[in-house]
Amino acid sequence: MAWGGSLNKEGSDYMRNLRDADKALKFLEGLKRKLNEKEKQIVSDTIIIIVNHYNKESKNESQTLK
């Protein structure tokens, strides 16, 4: 890792999933530009669900590290 640390399997999986989620969010943001207002709202709701999920996971990860 860039900071010189090593991760266990759970940490590695978390980082891989986080990168995948970031790619999905970038795709969804780009897709929103091509949609009508109703479809944009659906995509925005999906983005919020993904972000909230990873915010929750991030808090769990930080508590696990304590």
C-alpha cells in the first residue's frame, strides 16, 4: 500500500470493494448527465445508498482498528 502498511484479507477486500464502488459512482455520475429528471433522481438515490453503505463500513472499520 502507498502508506507502507500491510492489510489483512478483510482490509484488502474492503479496499478493493471501495475502489470498485468509486468506479461505479463515477460511472453513475456520468450517466446522470444523459437522463431525464425522473431517471436522474433514481440514479441519485442509488448513489446515496452506495455512499451511505461505505460510510457505515468505514466507521465499522475504524472502530475495529481501535
